[in-house]
Amino acid sequence: MIDLRSDTVTTPTKAMREYMATAPVGDDVFNEDPSVNQLEKYAAELFNKEAALFCASGTQTNQIAIMVHTMPGGEVICHDESHIYKYEGGGIARNSQCSIKLLKGKHGKINASDLQYAVNNPEDVHLPLTQLVSIEDTANRGGGAVYDFKEIQRIAAFCNAHKLPLHLDGARLFNALIVNKQTPATYGQCFDSISLCLSKGLGAPVGSLLIGTSEFIRKARRIRKVLGGGMRQAGIIAAGGYFALTHHIIRLKDDHEHAKLLESCLVSLPWVKEVYPVESNIVVVALTQAERRDPIIQNLKEKGILCLAFGPGMIRFVTHLNIQTTDIEVCIAALKKV
């Protein structure tokens, strides 16, 4: 099967497995795992930040960040299609006890101009205190859309002026950096905290990083422990993350090229109403007839292609490390026969 449901289905390469198998380990709760320490130090320096924390998942890093930045009764501003709102099990309400103000914006992105109307008046006791702004880059529900870096700078400037922390859900951050051609260090300075997933396009088997100041990570480490995220000899999986960061970033452009090939085919098909503009490795398709979604997915499955239902009348394809150009050619041929 050619699995285009998500880039989370990637499996470690032979070289990554060999690197993980020989990784030195220790007790990370005692800060004694050399492979975890190496990964955290490397990631922090990459984004010109003081410290990083290795966690089990991107949901965990996002939720920890929100808990550090907020207090119960506060409010978090984010896009209404953002992962922290839609796909983290109501974690903001359960973990941080905060309300959420949802903004709309094209392809999963918000604008700095929208924020001035979203921040609550701190003198009005009827309203929760606005405590955090979060953006997602690339924006999954936006079809892998990438923020204009100048817009990120405007959002960061607004947050600084209003003394609001800015968090980045960077589940596919390096896909965004490949597109906007920014260095991690330059990009990272816009944010107070960064969540970076290692197990999607980068191909590590498990894990995400939370990046910020030393004081922020000190608080985050305590929350990770409370959430049961203290892992012992975690160096075996951390080594996979380090290998991913040092070997698998440049090749992300191959995934983007494969997604563009899919886009060029899909836009010509009669059963496709719209293809979201493809900027990275995600291809989102809206169908001319919404009720055909599941039959089309099943039809493609019978042809050896796996894809994902992405809402009413919508299908998602995601290219990744385990997909080759020949796989895309097979997929295109199958799409034309639907």
C-alpha cells in the first residue's frame, strides 16, 4: 500500500535504526541521559534559544506550553482550525482551565490586524484575561499553508507590545522553513515557545521538543513530570530525533515536489471541486459531490492508495519520507481511474 494518510506513518530508516541502537542512555529524569541532553542542546542552539525539553508528543509539548504561559480563568487566542483547539482532546480546558477565543483566517492562518479586536480589555471584570496567542506553521487544516514571515513578525510585534507570550505549534516547522527560506535562529526569535514534532516528515519514530528560555523549560519540566511524561532511558528514541534533525531536513523539499505533482493531477479531475494551494507536503481536496468522499477513498484503497477523510466532502493526501516519485506516479494513475 502507498500510504498518504499522514506523515506520521513514516518508519525509521536503516541508518536511523542503527544510530538509535548504539545510542548511549541514562536516566533522563535525573538529567543523565546523554542522548536526550544532546538532542535538547542541539535543538535549543538551532533556534537560538536557551533550552529545550524532549517530550512524548506534539500534543504534550503544546499542552505543557499553554500550562506554563497561562493561569486558570485566562484565555488563549488561536485560529478556529488550529490543532491545539480541534485535535488535543479539549486539553486547554482540562489542563489549563482556560477559555479559547477563535479567530478565522484564510487557510488556517491569522493576521496581526485581527488580534487588536481579539485581546480583551484587562479592566473589564466580565471578560477573561487574554494570556496567550498561538499560531500553527505549517497549518494542517489549511492544507499545509505556510505563514508569510513578515506576518509572523507583525504578530510577534503585537504580542510584545501587549505583553502577551506567543507560542508556535510547529508540528511541521521545518516544512515551513524550507518554503519561507528563513533560518531556524531568525524564525525562532519571534516566539516565546516552540513545539517541534520529530515524528512526522522528519521520520523519527516518536517524540517532540519544546523550546524556550531556561526559566520556561524549568517550569515545563515540572509540568511534564506531573503529566507523567518523565521518561527514563529515553535516549534510544531521542537519538532518532537527533538523527532526524541532522539528516532529514533538506530532503523535505522532495515531499513538497511530490505534493505539487499530486496537485497538478487533482486540479484536472472532474470530481474535484477545489484543491487548496499546495505549499508544503499536504494536499487537501474538496469534492464536487460531498457524498462521494468515502466511496472515492475506498476506490483508491482498492487500487493500493491510502488517503484520509478530512471533513465533509474533503480528502487529504500527505507526502513524506517513505514516498518515492514512483509511488506518486502510481497514485496519479489511480486517481485518473477513479
